[in-house]
Amino acid sequence: MKVTVRYFASIREAIGHGSEVIEADVKTVETLRDLLLTRGAKYQEALSAERAVRMALNQSVCDGTALLQDNCEVAFFPPVTGG
């Protein structure tokens, strides 16, 4: 399955780039996140379970159980507050 992954704000800064295309056998947003954590310290720092990370699938906010489809887009971003 091919997934476009986008990173925003502090997550993008920690990882060092804003997007990438991943080909992997993953079924949910959470399993994709788990796969990304295996890519090294930068990913672990940015996406660890201890960090508050919001997720979106095809530009709709979702949780980790959201099911992926081939050629979908997943975004990871920190919580945003307004004022």
C-alpha cells in the first residue's frame, strides 16, 4: 500500500522534512505510526505515544483506528489552540 505522510509544525521540525511517500503493509493510522517509530530517534521523538499528536486521514481528523486505503494521505500534527 502506498501512503503519503505529511508532518506539520514541531513534528516536521523534529523529523526534518514535511512529507514522504511510504510503501508498507499497514492497515490503520496507528500501525503506520508504529512503523514510523521504527525509523529512528527523530521519528521516536516526534511521534512517541507520550506526545500529544493529532492525526488526519485524507484531511479529516481521525484516531488511530482509522483504516487506510491505497494512495491515501495521513497527516501528523501537534494539537492546536486558538485565541
